[in-house]
Amino acid sequence: SQTIHQWPATLVQPVGSPLSLECTVEGTSNPNLYWYRQAAGRGLQLLFYSVGIGQISSEVPQNLSASRPQDRQFILSSKKLLLSDSGFYLCAWSVGVAKNIQYFGAGTRLSVL
Amino acid sequence: QKEVEQDPGPLSVPEGAIVSLNCTYSNSAFQYFMWYRQYSRKGPELLMYTYSSGNKEDGRFTAQVDKSSKYISLFIRDSQPSDSATYLCAMIAQAGTALIFGKGTTLSVSS
């Protein structure tokens, strides 16, 4: 069966520091991968999605970037964090004929202080 | 008008009650409809997935879609304290496009 791993679960970073969040999917190949941010009271916002290695689409211009160095690995990065980057970051995947069904990881709670 | 509207609640019910959670949407291109359950500080968990108008049942959960009214519902029968969570509706026009979420309804079931 497929599983998705996200780490770390919690992260506290100072303003201006870099960020790297990692997500990996097991048990499947060629998944679509997604990064979302969930801010309190604002729902889930799609940040990036990827349909293959090196293929990244950005939904919202911001201080973040994403990369997909391997088929089942998706990384969210920032060179300099802002206070407004605080939130709950979720990775998701979809695959196969049901590529519209997305499954989520456990999330990373990021606090920028 | 927002693409997906969902009453944030909170909704408080006693154990055993029937719960109705609802979302309305404005984009007639949406074809696939999902309900996710999210416990506090956890990732969303897929509960139900429907494509066509009508009802789909899975245990105590029933998902209902009315495309003509652009309205979807999730019914929970015999609600349990373990059902206490935030319920998110989500919908998508086609694979590869953005999954659009409601803001979620917080449900509390008391024993």
C-alpha cells in the first residue's frame, strides 16, 4: 500500500533563516505531488504541484520554492523565512486513473519567530 | 463569490445524533467531490469520494451531491465522540487542476 512521509512534524525557525521540508511517497511510481499550506481560519491553499521529476507548477507567488529531485520526493524550500510563512504545511499525492483523488501526509507545523 | 462555501461552525451535537455537513459551490465545471476529516494537528484523511449526482454510502457516512443546485452534503449517522474533528469538502474539475477546499466545519460530539 502507498504511504506518504513528511518531516519534520514541527519546526520553529527565526525570521530570515532558510527552510527545507521534505516529503516522500512509498509504494507507487510517477505520482502527482502537491504542497499545500493551511493557515488558521483560511482553509488549504495549493502552493505547488508536480507531475514529474523536475516539473514544478506554482499556484501562488511567494517566498517559497519547490523541487522534485526524484520521482517520489518533493521538497519545499525558502532562502529567507518571513513571519507570514508560519502555518501548517501539507504534502499530498495522487496517482493512476484517479489522479483527482489526493491523499495527505501528516503535515509540518512551522512557526517563524 | 467564493468558489466553495462551507459553514465553519462549530457544530456541537450529542452522541448518537445525525449530523449534516454542507457545502455550496459556484463553478459548474466541478465534477469530483470529496470529504476529508481532519483531526487537530493532523493531515486531512479522505472519507468519501463521489463523481455523480446522488447518494453514496459507506458505513455511517453518506455523501450526497446535487449538481443542479451546486450543493453537496455529508451525513453522519449515530455520531460518536471519535467523529469530533474538522470536516473539509473539496472538489475538482479534472485531474491536474487545483483541488478546491472549503474552509472546514468543526464538529464536536459529546458523550
